[in-house]
Amino acid sequence: MSVLTVENVTHGFGGRQILENASFRLLKGEHVGLIGANGEGKSTFLNIITGQLMPDEGKVEWSNRVTVGYLDQHTVLSKGKTIREALREAFQGMFDLEAEMLAIYDTMGDASPAELDKMMEDVGEIQTILETNGFYMIDAKILEVANGLGLAEIGLDRDVADLSGGQRTKVLLTKLLLQNPTILLLDEPTNYLDVEHIEWLKRYLKEYENSFILVSHDIPFLNEVVNVIYHVENTILTRYTGDYEQFQQLYNIRKGQESKAYERQQQEIDRLEDFISRNKARISTTGRAKSRQKQLDKMEVLEKPREKPKATFRFKEARTPSRMIVEAEDLVLGYDEPLTRPVTFQLERGQKVAIRGVNGLGKTTLLKTILGKIQPVAGKVELGDNLHSSYFEQESNRHNNNTAMEEVWQEYPGLSHFEVRQALARCGLTNDHITSQMMVLSGGENAKVRLCKLMLTEANWLVLDEPTNHLDIDAKAELKKALAEFKGTVLLVSHEPDFYEDWVTHIWNVEDWTTKVI
């Protein structure tokens, strides 16, 4: 049974075609992975099926009585609410029913016998609905899911405005799961999640009885939870049965077949054109030449398989710095209150360090403190000599009106028009991306522009805060290769062990430093 049917949807933006005649069916119980390179239209597709965007052509039909829960990349939380209050909003419909029931009780004293009978019937129906849906166990349910995604350890009475990016993602995801919709739409849910909470979400989705559509660039995660892949490439949406590895095998076979078919046809076209050019002028063979021309005219010419632009990352290396990059003594991280006990550590030239640990314990705070962007609560940090650092921040300004071209040019005004375009193209960005505003680029395209800026300056120390969030699979592999080849020092915050484990020299776990109970 189909719970969602999409027929011949076409959509473009600013002269750029994103989807063309896309058709899609979501069957009951299917766990779908929606994949494709950055900017291919995955988030656009989700926005179309949820009604946030109207397609240029085509139609979208949901089956009756379907409830849809959508976690997208840019959902926001209302300032001034606690985590608990935000999570209780998942049950707003039931709270409204309870309020209706209490209002009926308040008016019973003035009701006639006939009205009283009707009121008692209404109250009974509401009471049954509330009990059936576990209304009187809401707080226990909130605590169960909040524990699974690590929110309880943050403190459910904290204001959502004080949370880190990863903590906000956890609140939104927890709220969505508490709503228990019949269909889940998840746009990169593992971004900012810690390893143990990704494992919890993995188990949850594997056991999920209903359907979901998942956008993710995390291959191990995809392989564990999906049984259908929809791949979007060059505006075309294609369905494959199986997990990501099975998709990759079938995709490579199909691409090989398309390439061979195109080459065979081109050889046939060349042969026919050669025959026609040699024989059309001769009276004795002109008839055969015309026959070949008709054959050529009737031929449905195959389009040359398009290669998607691939990112190539390479970081310029500055001159060698002092042996000691960072020395910290009795350093206490935090803002208004300490996040860690006093810690002492050193970062030496050539070391490549991954920083891990659950959200909210100070990973980003550590980077900003070392770089001098914020002051420590206590202790001191000393940096070495001849340091040239490049810093990739975890979150970018979503309201940036600069085009990708302007974003780079503002920082490097000495570069020519051609040099800027060339640098952005090396990061896997097309002309459409280069001339688009940063605020309309996808999360992965945005990250590629920011990585491009880092690549244009010489550095001997890279400081990277979750650089793989939103990056597509190929770009992530290229970034991994570039960091492994970089001869300088690297300090990396990441929630993806598969990305860093085989090239870093050390792993720092901030959970060993924290004053919190975890």
C-alpha cells in the first residue's frame, strides 16, 4: 500500500533545474534512504512533499489519515522555553483535549439533565482517547526518549536558547520521535549527534514499524537502517532496492552500461556519417547514402553520461612553526560556569588530534579558548611561535546574502575573477552554485565554500569543528584524504570515528575532563 505518491514532479530555482519528472512511491513499512551529492535536490524534494514548496509541475498525494513528522536542517526552537516545555509540545493535541475536558467539568453544575448526559458522553470519549494514547505517562515517555538521545544529562529545565547546535538537534529529534508520526522525514539527523546517541537512533529506526525517508551521508548508518534507496542525480530520481552497498553495486553496473551504450552509438554515428560523406556525391551510391541518412535521422541519440563535479581538497602549507603548538596549564573551560575540571595538555607540531565526547561538554568551547576567541574560566593557554592557523567553524550564518563568489572575494580581494571561480570549482561547485547566495545553498555546498576559503591561505595548523556535517560522501572522502596528507598540525572536532580513526595520531575525550555526571 502506497502512503505517498509523487508523479512527474519538476522544480527549478533561479534558472537552475533541480528535479525533472521525478516520480516516487513510499510503501507502508519502507525505510527509504534519499541520497545524492550536495545540491542535487534532496532537501528540496522533502520540502515539496511536505507542502513547504510548490513544484513547477507534477503532483504529490498522501494517503488519508497519515501524520508526517519532519526534521529538517534548519528547524529552530523558540527562545525562553525549557527543554521540558519544548518536548511537551509534542503532546499539544492531548493537552488541548484535557483542557476541553476540564472546561466541560466546570460547566456541569449549570447543565440540564439532557445536557449533562451529553457532557458525560463527551468527557468519557476524551478520557478514553487520553488513556489510550498514554497521556498520564507523558513525563515518563519524555524521560525515556530524552535519556536515549542524551538530553536528561543536559538538564530538562535548561533554556533552549543556551544550547549548543548539537543539543538543539537532540531536542528537535526527541520532540519529533515523541510525536510518533506515521511517517518520519529526517534530513541529516546524525549531524551533531554523539556516537552513542547515533547508536540509539540506529536501533530506534531499525525497529520502527512505520515508514520513513532519511537523508544522510553517513554510510554505516544508512546500511543499518534502510531497505530502499532513492538516488537523485542530474535532476533524475532513481529507485534501488536494498541498502547503500547494494545501491552502489547496481549504480556502478548501470553507469557502466550507459557509458558503453553511448560509446557504441557514437561509433555507429561516426560510421554512418563517414559513409554518407563518402557516398552522397556519387550517382552510383547516392541511394545508399540517403538510406543511411534516414537511418541516422530516426536514431534516438543518447545523451552523454554526465559526470558530477568532484571536490578536490588540498591545504597549502605554511613554514614550519615551533615544536610546541599549544600548552595549556590548569585550564578550566566554560562561559558563565565551568564545564571542566582544571586540565593540562600539550599539542605538538605534526600531531593530528580528534576531539570527541557528548555534546555540551565543551568541544567547541575548547577550540575557541585555544584560539583566544573566548577567555577561560581559569588557567592559561600559550601558543607557539610562527603559527598560521585556519579555523572552520561548526555553524555558518544562514542569512548571508553574499554569493559564493563574493564570500571568497571579500576575504581574498587580490585574487582575479578567474582564480576565485577556479578555486570554488576545485571544491566541487558548479557555475550555478558559484553565483548563488550563501543563504540558498545547501548545507554541503555552504561547507564547500567555507573550506575553499581555508584552502586559499597558507596554514601550518588546521582547527576544524565538525567539518563533515552536510558534506556528501565523495566530498567527505576527499577531505579525509587531504587532512591525512597535510603535513601540519590538525585539531579536529568530529562525531564520526570512521572519518578520523585511521589518520589521527591522538584522540582527546572531553568526557574525561568534565565536571558533569555523564
